[in-house]
Amino acid sequence: MSTQEENPAVLLRQLIEARLEQVHTWLPAKLIDFDPTTLRATVQATLLKVMGPPGNQTKLEYPTIFEADVLTIKTNTFGMRAPYEEDDPIAIGFYERSTEEILRDVQQRDPTFSRKHHLTDALVVRGRMTDKEGTAKPFPDCWLDEWIFFHRDKPGTCIRILPDGAVVVQVDDSAKCYIGSGTEGCEPGDVAVDYAILGTRHRAWAADHVHSGVMPGGGVTGPPTEPPPATSGHVLIGE
């Protein structure tokens, strides 16, 4: 045995490094397969694992991870799902302890298995941007203070949530539909929908208005004594 191998400090470092190799935090990865109904994915880490002491190291692929939990935005009554595709670049994190029994519901449990930060207990944390992708298909450089949902190949096709709570729906940079923002920002060909009076005044008018009698010829009522509420140039859905 060499002097270096007999050195307690070296042995301790090797033991610590061997243990740390089994503790996983975050890894860059790519998506292999995605089940959109259960939000579970098959993923492959894109970082190689280095094994062995310095001077005698081997680079290996991480094993494929199956049934990885996919993080999303959801509540008991609302959910949002991204259309993941094969080879999408993603980031995966790892739960602190075994998730076999933990992911069944929201009850507190002590996991049966003792593993920690293990590859088996992976969590897909949405997509990530590679340098190459950021150059070829960058995110839009406008609407920086808005929530946006857009098509990567056609950024002009999007849904925008404005700071004042209004919503703008547009397709391929063509005419837009403004919901809740009146006519501010509208251009020729756009549509404005005023949600503040969406159907309310027209329903009240339809229930309470009266007609001016019977038209000549019988069986046909005359025009209403009061016209329906004005729309002020808005297209009012539901009226």
C-alpha cells in the first residue's frame, strides 16, 4: 500500500467523495417521453458522471430516469400544462427523501425507504434555455412587464396578461382581441371586449323592456320603447 493510500486524510476525502457521488441536487437533462395525463416523464441527464480517483477516472452516462414527477402550476380546481416534446432541454431536481409513498396524496408520512437525494426521486422543473436555443429562438424582447404564453416558432401568436389585469389574445401579429382594457392600445381591425358590462345591462334590458304596442297586421309587437344599451364601439360578448 502506498503512503498516499495510508494517509488518513486521503482516505477520509475518498470516503466523502464516494458518498457525495450518491447525493444528487440538480442536473441538466433532456426529455425522452412525457405522459400528459399523469404528468410523469422519462428523462436523461445530459451531464456525464465522473467515477474513480484522479488519473484513473471514467466518464459514464447517468441511467435513464423513469416516472419523474413533472412540476407544473395546479390547484384542486385549476391546472396548466406545457406540451413537452422529445429532446426538450429541462432541469431536474431530486427530492430529499424517497417519494414512493409520499406522492400518493398530501398526508404526512415517513418513507419506508431510507435513500436520500436519489436519482429515482427526480422532479422535472419545467424547461430551460440552452445557449444555442437562446440565439436561434430567443424569447420576445417586448411585453417585459406582462405574463405571456406564446408559440416559440411564432412569438406573435400569444396570450398576454397586462399589469392592469386585462388580457390580449393575438394570432401571428394580426388583429388582436383586448379583453377588459377598453380601446386603449387598439389598432384598426382589433376587437375590444369590455368585461365590466359583459351582458349585464343587456340581460337587464331584455328582462324589463316594454314594446310600443302591436304593429299593423296583428301578432307582431312594435319596437321597444327604449333602445338597448349602447356598446360605445365595443363588441360585447353575451349581450
